[in-house]
Amino acid sequence: MHPIKRERFRRGWSQTDLAARIPVSRFAVLRWEHGKFPRPKYLTKLAHVFNMPVQRLADEILNFSEN
């Protein structure tokens, strides 16, 4: 499971819930969960809402994409 989707599921959030916390469209969340890497400013916001270091989230996304 994609790291963004996994973290979203852990919190019981829909794509719309996560999108509202960033804020971005639900379609941006959908694209990220299907392999598009978030721009740096959004990666930082995602890490913040997931309460994790930016580098860890980036590494998990990159490692997932390589598999």
C-alpha cells in the first residue's frame, strides 16, 4: 500500500479529509496515492499532518515507487 494511503487509513481519513488538511483537491491526493510524487511544499505539509519527519515520508514514497 502506498505510504500516503497507509498513513491516511491509519487515521481513518478519506481522501477528502486529507485534502482538507493540506489543503489541496481530493484529486491531488488521488494522484499522489497512484504514484505522482508530491511537490516539496506539499510533502512538508503531508509529513506535518502525519506527524513524521519529511525525509522519512519521502524515503518511504521513493522506496514504494521503486518496488
